Amino acid sequence: CASCQVMENTIFKDLRIKQALENFMVIKVDLTANQLQEKKLLNQFKVIAPPTFLFLDAEGKEQEHLRIVGETSVR
């Protein structure tokens, strides 16, 4: 999505963000095709639309209080 491209070229290039994410496994999902597989994934995680950032613990449980929906910036 356009917002994802903006963030890829801004916040994800920021050294502070890179350092903050060093201890995380970062997985990006391209939902452009919007086919059945993508729709199932959106439903599984109850994502309304991208961009949405989910944070899962070591057991794969979402830490819902950390979820970020929509384009964001370095805060």
C-alpha cells in the first residue's frame, strides 16, 4: 500500500526504529493480491485494513495493547 511504502522509506530506515526492532522477528505480509489467502489472514488477526502492526509474544499470542493501525511515524 502507499502508506507502507512511505513508512518503508522513513520510519524503517530510522536508526532508532532499527535498534528497537533488533530483538524482534519482523514479518511483513503483502496483501496487494487480496485473494482468499490474504482475506483469511486478515480475518484470523481481525485486521480491518493495512497497514496494521501486530506484536506477538513468544507463544504467538497478540499483545493487543501494542497494535498500531494506520500509517505511523517515529514518535
